[in-house]
Amino acid sequence: MHPEQQTVGCFEPTIGEQMRLDRFLVSAREMDREQLVQAVEMLAQHFFVQHPVSVRWLAREAAANLTASSGVMPFEDTSPACLGKRCQA
């Protein structure tokens, strides 16, 4: 649990996260059009690609940890990078 959070499972942003957002918004107001387009491209890459991938990876890790404690073998990765190889999730 993050030290700034008061309860477990709370989806409220921490003070530090809110401050980082505020600093970003202040700097975004000072950007020119080219810088804004670049920032939007980077945020879109994170939002539409990297974040979903990391959530799936974390879910697989959690499932593997849960199944490992029960004695069941973790599932095998069938992603294109692992086809034809023995990759474990």
C-alpha cells in the first residue's frame, strides 16, 4: 500500500500523484503546438498500448502466483514472441 493512502483498495490519487498532474498541466499550458502534439502522441501510446499490456501482465503474474500456491502449473504463454518456444507466463 502507498504510504499516502489511508485504506487498502482505495482508488483515490495520492497527493504526490495529484501534484505531478498539476505540474504537467501547468507545463502543458506553456507548450507550443508541436510540443503539445508530441505530448499527446506519447500519452496516447501509453494509454492505448503500454497501460493495457502492463495490466494484462500484472493479471497474469497474479494468476500465476495464485496457482503456484495451489500447486497448479501456471499457464503457458501463447503470444507471438513465444510461439514455438517454451515460454512461461
